[in-house]
Amino acid sequence: MREEGEGKPALLVLGIVLVVAGVVAGFLIGGGAGFFVGLPIGLLGYFFFMKGLLGPNAWLEVANELFQL
């Protein structure tokens, strides 16, 4: 039985795939444009990764990490 705060493995995998896609897209495009294309994809992937780990309160962790950059 799953606990209340536990995430979902499918979201964890989706997050990993999106982070990798963001990094690869950023490198393939290159330069400033690659950074601004790869960053939102990577952040979205990080959100889903954290949602897969932490469950519904993942947006708090993502916002905390984003504003500490």
C-alpha cells in the first residue's frame, strides 16, 4: 500500500527523460538560444522528477531550488 506523500514512478521516469531532453536540446542548438530552450524543458523535467519522488508537494521543492540559483 502506498503512503500519502509518496510519488509515482511514471512521473519519475518522465522527469528524467525531460531533463535529458532539455540538456541534449540545449547542446544541439548551442549558445544563448540553446540555453533558453533547454532550461524550461529541464525545469519541467525537474518538476516531474520531484513530483515522482515527493508527491503533491513537489512544486515547493522546485520553487525553493529555482530561487536559490
